Amino acid sequence: MELNNTVAFVTGANRGLGLAFATALLEAGVKKVYAAARNPAQVTLPGLHPIQLDVTNQQQVLAAAQACGDVNLLINNAGIAQPSPFLAADSLAAIRAQFDTNFYGMLAMSQAFAPVLKANGGGALVNMLSVLSWINLAGINGYSASKAAAWSLTNGLRNELREQGTLVVGVHAAFIDTGMTQHIAMPKSTPQQVASQVVDAIVQGREEVFADDITRQVKQGLSLEAAPYLREGGR
């Protein structure tokens, strides 16, 4: 894609990785960036166009697609993570909440904006996934499951959107230095490092981004007999 002709829509753009995506796109010279957040007043970076959006609210999703008919780049970044061991008696609500945002929210946005992307020449759709799409981390099992489902969704969307010329990019990363990971003592990428790689992938037409060494190592190990997903946390 030629970014100077790009109109982007970023979900969860008020902070963390979403804000880094929006900032990187502005710096790359895109024409316009819609920055979506539950509370658009939290979108304060000059040059962004704030949009109120909760990706779990179907009416707001459809309204956003109707209001932003010039979009040719959608970045599905919005996501949540909550403690959710599968066998904990009180975890079902947390698991459902994560699927509502991380899977169903991504699906709803993709369904609503696919016709918009088609009308504007195909463009690109970027889904923020995780190394936990492939492995399961104790304590946040529900998050891992929702990201595995989102990876499958991304692969299916790629097949369905290929005919209309839409590039579908799946972004896998391990720990990113945002509020979601502030209590995890592990090596972390900065949001800016991840966003920069994604912008490069969009320009180059690449369908996947593996943002760090941990992610690349896990991906390479998936075909092994003792694959990483057979071990807790991929270790």
C-alpha cells in the first residue's frame, strides 16, 4: 500500500499499542487516522480523528463503518486480558468477556468494514494476535484461547477477502510494554517497535508479523514432535 493514500481506522487507539499504531501511521504520512476508543475524550494526540467505539457493541460497530466510509486500512487492536484459569469456578464470565472483545469484537469489525475496504480498492486488514495464539499461559488460559480463535479467524478472513484484493495481516507478539503486562517480569518489546514492524508489513504486502525472538522461536517449534504448546507457557 502507498501510505500517503491511506485512511486508517485503529481500535483501542487511546493508549498502549493502539496509540503506537496511530502515531506510527501519522509519522508514515497517511492521509487520515480514525482513532477509536470507548471514551474518545482519551484520544488527545493531534492529528487523530477520535471515534467512540466499543467493539462489543454491534450498533457502535455498524455506526463506525457507516461514518468512516473512506477507510482502506483497518487495524483490529482492541483487546483485553483477565485472570481466567479454565477450571476455576468463577472464571467463565472472564473467559466470555475476553472472547467478546478479542474474537467476536474482531469478527464484528471485520464484517462491518469488509465492504468499506472493498469499495476503496481492497486495502488491508490487520489483526493483533499473540504468541499465546499457539501456547497457553497458566492463569490467563481464557486469553490464550481467545487469541487462538482470533488466529483462526484471521486465516479464514484472509481466504474470504483475497478475491476483493484485501491484504490480511496477522501480528503475533509476546510481551509488549503496556499496562496489560506491567506486572510481568519478562523481556518486552516497546509498542513502537511492534507498530513499526506492522507498518513495514503493510507497505511490503506481508501477511504475517512475528514481532520478537520469543514469538519467532515458538513459531519455528510448532512442527516439532515436542511442540511448544505441549509444555506450559511454551517452555
